[in-house]
Amino acid sequence: MQFIPVFVLMVLFFVMMFGIGFILNMLMKTTWFPCYLFVVVILPLVVYSLWDRGQVSFLNHLGSFRLVDYLTGLAGLAGAFISGWSIQKLRKGGFKMF
């Protein structure tokens, strides 16, 4: 595992989930919805779509993920969390648009 591609992938997922979460927070007037969306919908959907049902069991499929996959998922979750945190701070700071 090389460090630079993994770092770039983590930054991309962080920025992507931060941006999507920030926009969803502004449009839907929620704070933590993007975190719930990422954990409840996006992660299971990705794991299920990558699973080759005829070849391996689901537990073996989960065991086949490597460190880079988990780091990428954690970076996306961190981006969703930071977007909710930043929207919350902006609202407490008096920005009514958020």
C-alpha cells in the first residue's frame, strides 16, 4: 500500500462528503442527516454492490476489505460529521441562512 494514493483518496472522500453534507444541511435545515445517510445508506449500498453473491459468503466478503477501504470510509464519515459540526457552529454564530 502506497501512502500518497491512499492519502489523495482519503482527502477526496473527505471533501466530497463535506461538500454534499454541507449542501444537504443548508437545503434540508438538518444538522446530522448526512452522517446518518452515509452510515445507513451509502456504506451498506457500496458493500452490498461489491459483494459477489455466488462466490463468497457475506462475512468472507467483509473480511476481504483492506485498510485502504476502511480509511476511505472513515474519511468520508469524518467529512459528513465535520459538515454537520460546521453548520451547527454557523447557526449558533447567528447565520440564519444555515
